[in-house]
Amino acid sequence: MDFHLLILNLTNPTLLFFVLGILATIMRSDLEIPAQTIKFISLYLLFSIGFKGGQELAHGHFTMEIFYSLLFGLVLASLIPLYTFFILKRKLNIYDAGAVAASYGSVSAVTFVAATAFLEAEKIAFGGHMVAVMALMESPAIIVGVILIMRYDKERTEKGGIMEIVRHSFTNGSVVMIVGSLVIGIISDVKQAEGIKPFTTDIFKGFLAIFLLEMGMVTAKRFETFRKYGSFAAVFAVAAPMMQGALVAWISVFITQSVGNRFMFAVLAASASYIAVPAAMRLAAPKADPGLYIPMALGITFPFNITIGMPLYFTIIQLT
């Protein structure tokens, strides 16, 4: 790995605010960001990424590379929960194995946002269609996870059927915001879109820094809950995303030659959902413990990806 790149990433102001959030919680500070403010900021980040991605797509044409990228994203979101489930169920019950597998097959919009900041710092562009790839990868992993739970849980009742889960995953607020913003970005007049550029672009990093400050505080609060699950969950939360991200960073060269797009694929493969999946699993697998799969995704995988993972995947891409 390029250690200069790692140090550069670790001194990124937005990431340092994440560290500040962790330290504030450890020191038992009364620092607090209102819940409604954080909800607004999270919606803003999704809106900004979706709208800018739509504008990028509007400037180009639908190509075979875009088609293969969308297909590749679907395959990743379906295969990752499939293989991880059978590893996890050796140590976890069926419900927890399915929920964790769905989390690691699905994607983290916040990690995607952090990845855009990483590429911007490196002055590397990525295709607007990667936003569509991210949105498309939200649901398949949830569906696969639920199907696996249904298949191996003989005592499961029939309420919360698969079609309801599919509907719920597609109507999840984060999915609606980013897909809707993407579509609006595509159909918006270019000159009219310039009018909101100061809002969609100029203040993006500031809002991201505040959001990561909150993420740091939430992460630190999850550490205590997570300890009872032992080393297996912690090792998996680092090893699985690292392997997936590194592998996709290498094989994505067969899908696209764009360094930015390959990096985004690696980050998507390595990220884990802690928003969409918990919302769906409340309905689909109420016996699954959110005290396991949320801290794994948010408390371990997310910090790993934004500190060490991203420089690692970027280095692999540069070498292949």
C-alpha cells in the first residue's frame, strides 16, 4: 500500500471530524447534534450525489460499459450475501447470519459519499452511472438474505412475505432520495441546474464533515454492545470487506478502464449497509439482533473502509 496515500487520507478534514466524534463520546462530552439536523444532512448528501450523477449521465450516452457496470453491480449484490451467509451460519444463528449477510451484500451510501471525497482529493473523476449502480445494489442483497432465512428457518411464520420486503427495500427513504435525485439530474436543463450548483457542490464537504462527526459519536456508542459477540464478528467485519474490496478492485478492470469507476466498485463491494438493511430486517427477520449487524457495519467496517480500505483499494487499482 502507498503509505503516503494512507497518511494523506488520515489527515483529510472530513475524516478527522469522524475521529473527533469518537473522542467526544469516549470523553463523555455533552456534544450533540440534533436528530432532525442529521436527518436533513443525510438527505442532502444523497440528494447532492444523486443530482450530480444524473447531470453526468445527461451529458453522455448509454453505452455497453454502463450496461455491464449495472449488471456487475447486481451480480456483486447477489453473490456476496450468498457466500457470506454460509460462513456466518457456522457461528451465528440463521436470523443473525441472514441479517449480517444482507448488510455486507448491500451498500453504504455514506461510504459511497466518503469515496467521492477521496476521489475529489485525488482529482479523479468517476462516471455518473455509478450512482445508479449504488442504488441498484441496495435491494438484491436484502432479498437474498431474506430468501436464505426463509430457506433454512423451518419454524418461520409466513408474515412479512418476500414481496413486501421487495416493496419496502425499494421505497426506503434513502433509495427514493438518491434515485429520484438521479432522475431529476438527468432531465434537468443544464443552465437551470447551474443555479443550484453552490448548494449541490460548494457546501458538500462541510456537510459531510458534520455528518461524519455524528457517525463517529454513534460508532463509539456501539462498541460496548458489540463486545459480547467475541472476536469472530470483529474479524469478519474487517476480513470480509477487505477481501471483497481488494478482489473487485482487481477484477473490475474487465468491466471498465476508468480508475474512478473501479475504485467506486471496490468501495461498494467492501461497504456494508447500516440504514436500509436494519429497516428491512425489522420486518423480515425480527429475531435477528440489531446489536450485532449494526455495530459490525457501522462500528468496524465503516471506519476500516474510510481509513485503511480506500487507500488499499486505490493502490491495488493503480498496480493492475
